[in-house]
Amino acid sequence: MYIELMINTMNIKNTNTMKTNLLLLIAGLLICTVQAQETKWEGKSVDFSHGRLKVSDNRRFLVFEDGTPFFYLGDTAWELF
């Protein structure tokens, strides 16, 4: 009886410790996320130094007015689904 009571008490203490550690971890991650989002971009949103975009002469690519190729990159956050 006494041993069972001690084991149950130890399990409750371990559970409370695990809950506390989990809450501290979540709080730490939230603080890091909020701090990471405070930094704002202050540069240009678009680089117009090569001119406007147009379709290339062979109609297969996008290029700038001066003929510089336009690199188009898109990304999908599949891990969110």
C-alpha cells in the first residue's frame, strides 16, 4: 500500500514536471516567433534597374527591357497541409 502510494506520487510529480517543461518550451517558441516577426524589410520591394518586364522575342521567357533574364521562383508550403 505504501509503495503504491509512493509510485503514484512520483508519477504525479513527473507529470507535473513534464507539463511545466512543455509550457516553458511553448512559451519560449512563441517569444522567439514574435521577436522574429518584429524585423521589417526597409529596402525596395521591386528592383526596376533593368527596366520593366516583357515577353522575350521567342515568346518562351520573361526578360527585362534591357534583355536581362527574369528569374521566376515560386514556392508552396506543402508541409502545412
